[in-house]
Amino acid sequence: MTPDAGVKADTAKADTGAKARTPKADTGVIADTVTADPRGQARAQADPRGHTDPRAEADDSSARRTDAEPAWDDGLIARRVTEGAAPVEQAVVVETRSGKSQGVTPLAYDGPLRSRLDALRELVGLSRTRLDSRTLSEAGRVLDEAAARRRLSGQHTVVAIAGATGSGKSQLFNALAGVTISETGVRRPTTAAPIACSWSDGAATLIDRLGIPPRLRRRPAQHADAEGQLRGLVLVDLPDLDSAVVQHREQADRVLALVDAVIWVVDPEKYADAVLHERYLRSMAGHAEVMFVVLNQIDRLPGEGTEQVLDDLRRLLDEDGVALGEYEEPGATVLALSALTGDGVGELREALGQFVAERGAPARRISADLDAAAGRLRPLYATGRRCGLSEQARDEFSARLADAVGATAAGEAAERAWLRNANRACGTPWLRLWRWYQGRGEPNTGSVLLRAQADEEATARQRVEQAVRTVAERAAAGLPAPWAQAVREAAVRGAQGLPEALDQLAARAGLPPGRPPRPGWWPVAVLAQASMTILQVLGGLWLLGQIIGVMSPNLGVPVLLMLTGIAGGPVVEWSCRMAARGPARRYGMEAERRLREAAAGCGRARVLDPVAAELLRYREVREQYGRVVGVGAGGR
């Protein structure tokens, strides 16, 4: 039926088979009345002008259903309309269902959308220990709503009509239904609660999900062409988006988050309203493929005013980021119509019929919700910068720990110890005796050594802390804030007790107990040095024997022996010192290497491995985020 103001229906028949009767008198009040028997059967009578006779009753035998037939449980056929509203037919046909139970085909998502939902579910699971629940609440809501919508009918498309006060959305709702369902008038707000109208059976669970009670559920006027064109459509009239009543706005926002598509109704006076554009259209710009933007009340615009307003409306939508479905590109459909005169309503009905017949709106709505959730999560998973811990940063951290533990000093000490051992083994006895004598006269400096040791320990602890801070900052560079904080916390936890562990490690991995190992030539050097000493002693005893007259005078031989021993001892000692430099250096380097490796292993186990685990977790969530947004990587 057309909503033309000049056309009125001759009769309105109820699905129950009730027969219409002509009232005896016109009361002058535009009202529809409903009578229901205990079995929920409705009786409705209409005169040729569309007015219902409250006194007329249908024959029970023709109006009665079987017990197996579920009735449309709102029990209400029509709503009252205020005077001055568009003279649209007032009879609402009650939904009829066959006695056989009709199976509802659940919604099926395609492979890419299922993959994105699975990736988002995995992403939320991996992020629960790093992000607070409030941050992940939107992603969780998308997953819940996607799962809930998938269990419901895939043969129906739920479309909400939304708009500001006075935009005429309820009038458009009635025009599309062909009957007066939603109240219209000058009183504001007119629509206090969402009202649903279904063009086919099987949508009860979908309407239950919207929280619309049975008393606010309707069926459109029965017309073969209209029902066939919009079959599968569930139309919902929402309260005003800018209503002065907070509960009305909350109800509208709640339903908008659950429907498959939205028809935004604007009028020539408030089409640029900031509330509509900033709070709704701009925030839902990614849902353009499931949006209709309708300029209503064009009958109030003179001449070319409609095109001018439409052009300005398209400009505002473009500024909001809403893609327009022009030139066969995906985007929002923009139409102009007059719900009062019916001009353009047929075009909207045709566009809606094609939109519903495609049965792709629910999946596109879920995909748009995924895009919106991923967009809000992007700063938490992708920064566009390289991140991670380079091999150079690892080596520098190990070198800092080695310096803190004194690996270089330990190597030098090992080298000096090796040389000292060589001097003791190959040095002249008189020189060693002289050094021992000098060492006895040195003052006791134990307190000074203790203070120096304490200062060294404090300095070493500061070096370790500085090394940990540096490697943590390098590892966290380029990471989103939550993951950077997790990396720093992992490094700080690993640094607890690290200086003490390094001290114990230095004690175990430093100089080995006992004397340093000796090369194979040491016995020969020791024997040569002993021979030089024996020559000195032998030459001295020979001279002494000549002095006391025990031996015959012969100064040449004993003097030669003494000179050979005296000169040969230092030569042997110097030769051994030169020969010992190489082994001593290698011994010191080996000691330094062992200590460096031990310090690096300790730092790796306590700091680098926990940091690497956090970086690996971030790479995993970044890959999952890339799957959510539908690309190979979620950004570096």
C-alpha cells in the first residue's frame, strides 16, 4: 500500500480471518481498538475510511486458530494516532504462522571474517595479562555480539531508523510499513521506546536480542508486492537521538550497537546537527556500507533546494569520513524523500529490498565493528617503528656486566699471578730474599683495603643497574606503551639480586685455586737458575778455602765460577720473564674470557631471557593484530 495522503484503504483484513464490518456512526476519533480472547486471537474491524469499529466482532469460528499455531504475542493490532498525522492506513496485520515449526537458518560468516574473529579472540587472550579489562572491553563486546548474532537468523536483516527530534523518522517508519505503527505528532518526544516491525516469520529471537517487548512488535500491512520486496526485513523505530529524556537516548544507543544496518533520517533544518554528526556519524564512519542517510521532508524545500541540501549533506558526510556509495563504490546510500507525500519512499523501499535480499548486512556490520575495535586498539599493538633487541645491544649489555664484575681486572690479575709464579720459580734467590725482606717492613693497610673494597662493590652495583636500565630502554624502544612497560618490569625483576649473583660468579669463575700452571720449559729454567746459584756458592767456598789456607792459591777458577753464577742468574731470570709473557698473557685472557662468559650467562638468564620473552609475546600479539585488520603484519 502506498502512504499517499489522498488514498485510503477500503478494508483492512486481519490474518486471523476476521471479517470487516462497517460502523454505524463515525466517532471522529482516529483510533484502532483491539479485542483479544483468552487464546490470544485478535478481532479488528475497519470502515472504508480505515477507522476501526470497536463494537464489531468477527465470527469466532473463522477467527479461531489451532493450539499449535503460535500467535503474534503482542495482542495489539494498531496504535492510536494523533490528529493531523498522515492519513496512512491504520490496520496492522497480525503475524500468521503455519502449524508446522519453521526452522531458522543461523547466520554464516565467510572464511576471512571467521579468521579475523578467531584472531581477535586470540589477541584478547594474549593481552589479558598486559592490558586492563577496560581497554579490551570493546573487543570483547564485538566478539560476544558476533557470536550472539551468528546463532540467530541469517535470513533476516535488522535495520534501525534513527534521527533527531522532528526529523520524521516515525512517519517514515509508518510509510514503509504501510500502516500507522509508531505515533507521530507535534508532541516531543513522540517515540519513547523502540518499536519493531517484521516483514516475515522467524525474527522473534532477533527482536528478543534487541530487548523489545512483545507489546511493541508489529507486522506491516499485508500486500503481496511489499511483502515480497522487503521479505526478511526487521525495521526498528528508535527514540530520538537528541531526546531530553536520558533513558530514550540510552535505549537508542543500545539498539544501535545491535542492529545490522541504520537508516539515518535528517530534515532540512537539522541535517547539520552537531550531535548527529559528531556523536554518531563520525564515530560510525567505518559502517558506511550498512548505512542509509535519508533527507526527509523535501516537500518543504522549494525548487532546487533539495539538490542544494543534498550536496551540502554529502559534503558533511565526507568531512565525517563516511564513504558514499556512488559510482558503484561501497558506501552509504544517500536519498531524498518525503514520508508525508510518499515522494521517494518507493526508491528507498527498492533500495532496502535489494539490501535485504543480499543478506550480507549482518556480516558487514560485524566486519565494520571489527575494524572499529582494531582501530581503537592500534596504538596498543602497532607504532610503525622497528622494535626488538639487536645483537649489538646484547653484546654491549654483556660487556657492561663484565666490566661491572671486573673481568678485565681479573684477567690482568691472572696475568700478573702467572708472571709472579714464573719469577718465584726462575728468579735469583738473593733477589727473592731481598723482596721478602722489603715486604716485611711495609705498614699494615687493612682498613684502607676494606674501604676500597666497599667502594668497588658500590661502584659495581651502580654499573649493573645502569647496564640493566640501558638494555631495558633499548628493548622497549618502539614498543607501544603497555608492552614497553612490561619489558622494563621484566628487566627490573631480573636485576634483583644480579649484583650478588655476579659477585658469587666472580669468586667461582675467577682465578683457579692454587698456583697457575707451568709450561714445560720451567724445570729447565729452574735447573739453570739453580746451577747459577751453585756456581756462585762453589766459587765463594773455593775462594774462602784459599783465604784460610785450606786450598792452594788459584784465584782464576773460583772468580770465574762466581762471576758466571752472578751474571748467569739474572740472565736466566730475564730470559724466563721474556718467555713467560706470552703464556701469562694467554692465561690472563682465558681468565677474563671465563669471567665474561659467566657474567654474560648470568645476565642472559636473569635479564635478557625475560625481556626476550616479553618481546616474543608482543610479536605474537602483533601478528594476531595483523590478522584482525586483515593484513600480513600488524605494523612493526
